Amino acid sequence: MIIAPSLLAANFGRFAAETIRVDKAGAQWLHLDIMDGHFVPNISFGPEVVRVLRPLTKMFLDVHLMCSRPEILLEPFAKAGADQMTVHVELGDRVTRLLWKIKSLGKKVGLAINPPTGMPQVEPYLNQIDVLLIMTVNPGFGGQPFITETLPKVQQADAWRKEKNLNFRIEVDGGIDFQTAAECAHAGADTFVSGTGLFKHRNFKVALRKMLKIVDEQARNRS
């Protein structure tokens, strides 16, 4: 089980210090939301931030491209030091080409799905990806409440993974706190992006360990 703290909820004026703090707390992954103001209404940051942060940590840098034209960003983020890049299934007939490009750059391949999009849209790509990112809020802003109706998507992804004998990770992102992380873990998720749900706690390290313990317990209860 992996907890991926989201830099979107960190102090934007102290990215370097916040990254080091997350690293020292014991996080394995760091989630970076890249927003272009078009695919989603907000704007965040670009490859330069990843380039600056890369020397500061050995954490796995999980780059989520909420962008209308991710094809122009894949190489810059790869060169900047991203370990994994995730694009959206909502991009339609460009998805196959985008997944191939990410793999050709030597990076882990992710595919994301928004709450309104049906799961049949992602099924054809499951054997091409390393992670399926199920958005549990409508993307664009941090701090939104968890959409409970997305839990069946997690269950469906877990069922497909078993039926098809695949090993992609099931990642959830949006409104993830102790309670919703437990619900997602029970449904079959194994990777949990948490922003406000972690950064709101004064002691980040304690909060991170608590969330990891909670999802580990849920995973054991499922097996």
C-alpha cells in the first residue's frame, strides 16, 4: 500500500522545504498535479518545479497531467525527473499514442478517469498501464469532498485486475482522508493520493503513518 502526498495541498511558497518534509516523514511517492487552465479550470506548475525538486528527494515522482495537450509536456517532464506520468482517458483517440509515448520515454504509465466517465472507457487500455488513477472528485481544485459514488469504479477495477491477471496499481485521488482512504482500500485501491487530508495535520509524519496503518488493515481484512 502506498500513500502519495499531493504537493497541491502544500505551501506553494515553500515547495522545496515541503518536499523535504514529506520525504523525511517516510512517504514513498510524491503526487504532482499539473493543470493547464483548459482541461481543468485551475493552473498549477510545470516541468521546472519537478526539475528543481528532483535532486532533493528519492521519492517516486507521480506526475498527473490534467491537460488538454499532454503530448507537448511528456518529454519536458520526463527530462525534469518524473518517474510516472498519467494522462486522462477523456482525451479519446489520442490515448493509445500518449501511453506509448510515456513508455518510450522509460517512465511508468498512468491512465486517469474522471467521476462522470464510465469505466468501459478505460478497459481497453488496462494491459498497457502501470496505474489506473480513479478520480474521486472532479479534478481542478484541492480540498473537495469525496464522491462516494466513485467507489464502485474501484471495485470494478479490482475485479478486472483479477479476472485479466493484470498487476496495474489502483490509485485514488480526491477527498482522501482517514475515513475515505479506508473505504477505498476496502474496495480494492492500493495507492492513495492525499493532499488536505494529510497537510491539515500539524504532525505530518504521524498523519502519514496513521493513514498507512488504516489502509494496511483494510487490505488485510480483504484477503
